[in-house]
Amino acid sequence: MAYSKPLTPPIARVLLRLAWLCFACLACSVSQARTYTGVVTHVTDGDTLWVRTSARGALTKVRMQGMDAPESCQAWGPQASAALQARVMHQSVQLQSKARDDYGRLLARVNLGGEDVGRWMVANGHAWSYHFRHYAGPYAAEQAQAQAARRGLWAASAIEPRVFRKQHGPCPHSAAFMR
């Protein structure tokens, strides 16, 4: 006698399909980038800024995605912060985000007049292309050009922020607004 698979009752099949549909919708909504517009009100350091979004008028803390700038107490940290501030302060920017980081900051690509600000920071030697294991990061080509031209932090020996934090810990900040 041949083994036959028991038939699934029709209601169970409908529920199973409904569950898969819900899962697919949830997966699509999680991966969709949300777009915000707003005005930069404060620059904390070379990769973190505050934006007053036009949607709610609320202040949103943004960690720029795809790059890593020196810590504020690290060599070239003040210059990176000043460069970002000069570029975006009081400017209307567009944010493209999919998530928040462990500190609750909005992780976003920041665009100013159609230009990717993170790409600009790396190309001008104010930040590293954020890399992970064997992935060189989204701005690897810009970083290589900045290194070759010895622009910004590449003019001296530079230590990546993640290495700096492991060696020295986080920078002390005098104002609560900074973190």
C-alpha cells in the first residue's frame, strides 16, 4: 500500500496562505526605505546631526549611513565636524532611512541638493567608507582617491574610529545634547 499525504482541510490552507501573505507584506515594509525632508539644526560630530523634519516638526537625531567619521576627541575629529557643519547647517536635506541604530538614532543617507553628503565627506578626507569584513563599503572608491591624494585625515596617520574607541573608549562630552 502506498503512503498518501493527509489532505489539509481547506480552512487550514487558507490560514496558512494568509500567514504567508502577512509575512511577505511585513518583510516588504521593513525593507522599504522611508524618505524624510527637513532642516539641519545641529551637528554633533562628523557623522551625526539633528534634523527638524517637515513631517512632524520634531527633531530627529541622524547617524549618517555608509561612513564613519573620527571621534570628536580624535585627530581630525574637530575638522570633520566643522566640514559637515559648514556643508549642511541650516540647509534642507533629504533623509533615506530603513532603520535605527542601537542608540535610537535614525540611520540614513543624507542628501543635500541631490548630492550624497556621506560620499562628499569620504571624498574630501573627512571620514572612512564604512566597511564590514570583506565589504569595502559604499564609498570605497572615494576613500581610495582621498587616500591617494592625501586629503584631510589621510595627510597624517589616521586611526579608524572603531579602533580608537577600543583603545581609548568613548569621548567625554560636556553637553547632554551631544549624545
